[in-house]
Amino acid sequence: RLSCIRNNVWLACCGVISAGLAVLSSFGLMLFCGVPFVVTVANAPFLILGVGVDDMFIMIASWEQSSRKKEKSDVKSRLAETYAEAALSVTITTLTDVLAFFIGTWTAFPSVRSFCLYTGTAFVFCYLYTITFFGAIIVLNHKNEQENRHWLTCMPVGVDEDQAEKSCLYNACCIGSCSRQSSQPESEHPLSIFFKKYYGPFFTNKWIKLLVVLLYGAYLGGSIYGCTQMKEGINLRNLASDDSYVIPYYDDNDKYFSAYGPRVMVVITESVDYWNETVHLGIENCTQNLE
């Protein structure tokens, strides 16, 4: 928002901080418990940040919706209404994410197991901080708005006789609007109006619903066909960068030598006298027997 009172800058920052606190708490707990920290775990904070910011938007949207209910005007009732609307969605998404990652801990790969443990625990902490820490931040931000405090300086701003003579830029930065009126709660967000008045009615049309069902059926059929074409294993060529010298090697190996099957290697695990002719003959006989 352009208003210097209701632009929610600190609210957004605290939502990101909430996700950061979840990462610090989970990583600290896992390291304290002795869970190995592998390189793949370094990707976990980006997942937590995405989920944390998503939960933040859900909470803020529910808070804004509660402001338009006249009977829920006090802070306690608004916060209760916010949790009633948002906490269910946040809880279900957290449960599915945590379940998915904790199921991943059953894998035989230690690196994947560590990644799933760290990430699943981080989701739990992200949920706890969202419903506790961020909920408190929403209330504090609301109190600042009610007192017409500037988002940066937290100083009260308002209209008086001296400010009435100031420029439009001064009024916009220090009051919240060029009209020299203190910022008031805004109307419903344009995106909410679009989805409620246009997007929702469009998809409730019977022909659109039929089209959606057909499209989903085609998508589901394509997905099932793709699963039947899936091959187990990994192509080592895909693990190297595009400009690596390994790429031409694997290409030539597949082109000229793939028909001969896997390579067989023999390892001599003890010390032998390679200069001895008897040892030469023994190694040669072993090779011939294998061939």
C-alpha cells in the first residue's frame, strides 16, 4: 500500500523473520541431537521460506477479512476470527508437508534421510512460530494502525493546521495521503473482488465445470501413462554440467560400447611380485578363465 501507516512493511519483514527463526530452531535441535548435516540440507531454508511466506499471506488475508465484520471489531474477536479461518488451512498444509518429509526418512540414503529430518522439523517450527509469534506481530501492527503511527518511525501522524500548508509529497510521506487526511482502513482488496465477483462465478458455470472435469481427466490419463514409461535408475550424464568433458565420454560410451554390457573388473587385494614370471602366468590364466 502507498499509505505510510498501512503499508505493512514491518509485518512482511516479521513474516520472513518467522521463517528464519524456524530454520534456526530446527537446525539447532537437529545438530544438538547429532543428526549429520549434509550439503543437501542447505536447500531446506528456501523451502521453509516459501511455506512461511505462504502462511503469512493466509494469516494477513484472514485478518483483513475479519476487519469487515462489524460484530468482530475488537482485537480479541478479530484475532479469534483470523485463527478460525487461517489456522485450519495452515495446519493441514503443515501436516501434509511434515508427513511427506518424515516418510522420506525411511529411505536407505543417509543424505536424503538427513535432509528430510531437517526439513520436516523445520516445518513444525515454522507452524509454531506462525500461530504464535506472527499472530502477536499482527496485533502489534494493528495497534500502530489504530494510533495512526508511521510505519518507519512509529511516531503518531495526523492532520493539524501547520500540516495543512505542507506539500503533497510531505503529506504523502508523513500523513499517508495527499488529501491531508489520516489513513483509514481500506476497502476490499482488488484481487479479492476479482476472485469473488468474476473468477468464482465463471468456474461455477455448468459448461465450464464440465470442461474442467474433461481437462483433469486428460491430465490424469497423461500422468498415468507417464508413470508407466518411467525407468528406474539414474543417467550419470545428467549429473555433469553441460560443458563438462564427461558429457562426450558418456555419449561415445553409449554409442559405441553399450552393446557389450557392463565392464567387469578384477582387483588383487594382496601384495604380489609382478616381476616374477610365475605371477605373470597366474594373472594371465585368471584373465583367460574369466573370459
